[in-house]
Amino acid sequence: MKKRNILHRILAVVLVLTMATGLTAQAKGDASSTSLKEAQKEKAALEKQLKAAKELINDLKDSKGDVEDKVQELNNELVDISSKISLRTKVQRLLMQRQN
């Protein structure tokens, strides 16, 4: 579930950056006919997109930390389970040796 959420966030960042690039290119192409007010509106829209992209990047960093914490927790459980299996195996061998 988290992988899907992370992928959605990454896709959103890519879309935001693509739109921002398109608006910038459009602004350059139409510079001669764009009025000051339109340029200010475009700048405000780009700044809003930039802010959203930065927030998304921070969210992704937080998600990465959550995933790393969960992986560490699962690794600890795996080590614990593995050591218990090894101990059980040794006990079984000792019991089998005593029976023979």
C-alpha cells in the first residue's frame, strides 16, 4: 500500500514539474504579447506549484523514513526468529542424541 502511495506522490511531482516547465516555455514564447498582469499571474501559479512540489518532496522524505523504520523492525524480527529456530534445532539434536 505504501509503495502505491509513494508512486502516486512521485507521479504528482513529475506532473507538477512538467506543467511548470510547460508554463515557463509558454511564457517565453508569448513574452512579447503577455501583459504584466498575466506574467504576474503565471509567476504566482509557478510559485504555488513550486511550493506544492517542495511539500511533496518533504512528504516523500518522511515516507522514506517510515519505510526504513519498518524494514529495520522486520529485520529485527527476522533475526529473532532465526535465532529461535537455531536454538530449537540444537535442542532437537541433543534430544535425538540422548535417545540413541
